Amino acid sequence: MGNPDLGPNLFCRLAVSRLALAAPLEDPGRLSDEVRLYQRTYTTLLRSSGETQLRVLEPSHRATGSSLHPLAASDELDLGAFIYCIRRLPEGILVGRLVLMGQNVEAFAAHGLDLAGWKETEALARRRRWYDDGSGTLAVLLASSSDVDDLVPTLVALQIEWNKIRVKARAAGWPADHVATPESLGGQPDDWLRLREEWGRRFDERLALIASRSLSLRLRMLGGSHVGYARLTRRWWAPVQRHLAHEELTDCPLYFVSSNSHSIVNIATGIARERESELVRFVDTLAPGDILREELAAFREGRTEGSWENFLYFVARLWWHSQGAAGQAQRREAERAAGVTHLKSHTALRVPAQVIPLAALAEGNLDPRLGDVNAGALAASNAVLVNIDYPLGMAAYNILREVAVDSGSGLRGVYILGKAATLNADVGDVMISSVVHNEHSNSTYWLDNAFSVDDLAADLRFGTGLDNQRAVTVKSTFLQNRDFLEFYYREAFTVVEMEAGPYCDAVYEIADAERYPVGEAVNFSKLPIDLGIIHYASDTPYTQARTLGAPGLSYFGMDSTYASSLAILRRILRLEGALTQAPAQAKALRS
């Protein structure tokens, strides 16, 4: 892709004033002082070879005024933050006393801890490898420095809210006296309902546990280095590399997609649509009042705006799951026959990958919303698509850099689909940014984004598409406060996320001889690869109590995810088709 006659410096650093750029490259100053102090505090404490009492971090945590935990310094319960934490931590944390952090199992073994004898566990809403010894000690593998920035504030927030609930419960006579209702302890009624849904039949038991003991966690870091993170990323990539070599795809041009583990596969293979009648019968067996049964009735009566394909994809996930292990194996086999190979990760990077040779895809299996596809060009393509489940923070930089280093014929395209908080839109909307500011490197990237609203508007039924947005990549969901967000909002930055900046840092190194810049403005107007970045809104920080504890976007959230995934695969197919016919056509399409 791109002009092969151009030298390595395919973009320029903008030699204009930062004020003229209208980009917040200057430090927000005092607005981030508390956040920086907090981060510096736990970073230096974790350098100790001993254990750190988590309570010593509580004053710094409260002082940040985190937008994710606005009531941290108040006696009032912040159940939204509490629910957020329990969804991102394993169940064993409820009886935990010590959390050990390390980059790999070897680091634990060096301290006499054999994790092979521990129970492997995980959190509901955060892909991270945890181990539980069954006696109150948990071990967690870190995939990048962003895991520390994400995990430590989450643990602190959990402990703060746990102990606030305990104080109020004890004052109300709990656990001996259950005359008072949980709602009488304070907090929002809707949050108590969400917590009941989260814990189900164990709600009373777990609330009694909170009332019976204070939470006093301890932390210990078992080593950790930049080289270690690079090494584990290489281990993560090794199975993909071996598969490419086995299939003789090592020297093939590569399209890299960071999205999820379901949407690209569904729209490329057609295995859900092939089972339409079985899926419909499955929905008919669901309980009356089930949202999917109601939506099916709406389809039959012609009174829904939803997509039938998206409906089938969502139902298929539940249907395959209902089949048990045998059903999951059958699904993987069907996808493999359709051209998709799934590769699990066994490292700290809980990021599965999928390898899809474009020539293995059959035109008849493709989602009809992709439009016309040149079947001959598709069959003649020698390119391969590698799709991964989106990583967290700095792991994105490590992954893309490793992929780029190992790609024999080079990358043709890099496409990022991730979720983000939005400051000006609503949950389910799609945002396409032309500017990304990275809080890690304090650099601002001006993009020639491969996508616009026109590329996905036709496939959006419930949400709204917004292009020409500006994104800021933050270090952690907790490491930001309202003043911090308002600073960026005044500068027209409306998308708050965690991966685009590190990905842009890696893209810089793909095209330039130097390491990614720090504190600079960079114009990505001419790149040797096709670059597209899309986010869908999963949270609205200014209404934390309403959306923070929500379990997910559910069926209706597939609208934005699939509209974006269709745009990505459609672009890859059109670029590849144009390349197969004539390179000049591909160049014209990119421009």
C-alpha cells in the first residue's frame, strides 16, 4: 500500500504553534497533579520487596476526585464504582487478603510459589489471568504497565466502598439484625437492583460477609520490567507466528484488526445465518417476556428497526453456549471450515487471535450488508487478516510493534475498533476521530482516518455516527477527574479511551526510523499503511451513576459494533480487490 518511492519519513511533525493546532498538548497542570501524585505513590510503593498495605493509598485515591469514583471522599455510598470494581475482579477477592502481581509464572516460581497448584480464575468484565490459592492469596499476571494503573485503583476503590458499606451495615444492626433493608444503607436504588442482579441468590450472603469483616488488602509486586512486557508479548505472538508458518502465510501481506472475537468472524463466515431456522426455534423456547423472544415477535410483525443479521448473531452465541463444550467445539470446527482459525493465549496477555486468509473466504458466506464483492479477486488474494480481541492500554503498543516486526511482507492496513467513554454522545453511538492525544507519551496524532460516517451510517439502526471527533487516551479509567475531563472537553476532545494512543505510537515506529515522540504533534497524513480507528460509546462519565454499573450493551449494543465491523471488513475487501486488479485503483481508493 502507499507509494513505494517515498522514503521512511512519510509524515511530518507539525512545525506550527500548539495554539494554532488547537490541541491540548500543554499539561493540564494542577488538574492532573493529584492524579500524578497518586500514580507516583503506588508506583514507588510497589518497588518494595515486601507487602504494601492498600489502605496507605486510600488518601491519594480520594484526593484525585476520580470521575469514576466521585464519592470516594464522602461517607455516602458509591455503588456505581463498587459494581464496576467487582465486575473487574475475581470472586476470590471477596475473601482475599493478599494480592501478588507479576509478569509471568516464572516470577512467582522464583519466590517459591507454584501457581500450577492454584485455582485459575478470572473476572467477569476484565480479561486478566488470576490464580487463587484458596486461603486468601490471589496472584495476577500483568500484561503491561497499564495493568498496574488499572488494577491498583480498582482494588483501592473496592476496599473504600466495601468498608463504607460495612460501617453503615453495622450501624443498622447487620448482620445480626436484618430488619433494615439494603436500600436503607444509602446509595441509589437502581444500583442496589444492579448489585442484586450481579450477585443473584448470593446477594444476602455476600452482603452479610461485608458486614462481618473489614477489607484490608495487601499488595506485593514480584518484579517487572519493560523487557519483561516485550518478552511476554513475543510469547503471545509465537503461536500465531507458528500457525502462519505452518499454513505458508508468513510472507503474505497482512491486515491487522483489533476489535473483538465475534463480529468479524460472524460477518465473514455465515455460520449463524446458515442455522437460521434452528436459532429461531431456540428463541421460541425461551421464557415469555425474554427480550429476544419479544424482539423476534417484533421482527415477525414488522415493527422493529433492528437488523435481522445482528439478531441471528446474538442468538447464535447463546445457542452455541447452550450446547455445552460439544457445541463450542462444533462452532470452532464450522468456523475453521469457513476459513477462520482461532488461537487462544496462554500468557498474561489474555488476547485471543484469529487468522483469516482472505482467499479462504467464500463470497456466498459473507454478510450481504458488505455489498458487492469481487469473488475472483478475493480468491486470488494472497493477503491474510489477523484479528485480535482488543488489549488494554500499553499492551496495544507492544502487540502492534511485535506484529509489525514479524510481518514478512509488511502491513497493508491497521484497523482499531474499541469502546470508549463519550463526553458529547450517548451509549451505543459510534465515534470516528481525526485527532488522538496520548496521555502516555503526551503526543497528539492528526489522522487521515480511513473511515467516515458514510462508511457505517447505513448499518446503524439505533445509534448515531459521529466523525471528525477528537480522542484522548487516558492511562486508566480511574486516573481522571471531572476537572481533567472538562479541560479536554473545552478543547473539543470528546472520546475518552485507552488504546488508540499506544497504537498510534506503534504506527509511528512502523513508518519512521525513530522511536515514537514525546510531547509532539504528529501529522499522519501520509503513511505506508491504511489506518482506521473507530470507537463505540459504552459509558458516559458525566452520568456515572446511570451507566457505570451497567452490565453491557447487550443485544442493542451489537448495532454499533457490527456497523463498525462491517465498515472494516468492507474496506479490506475493497482494497484487496482493487489491489488484485490494479495497484493504481487501490491507491485511488485510499485517497
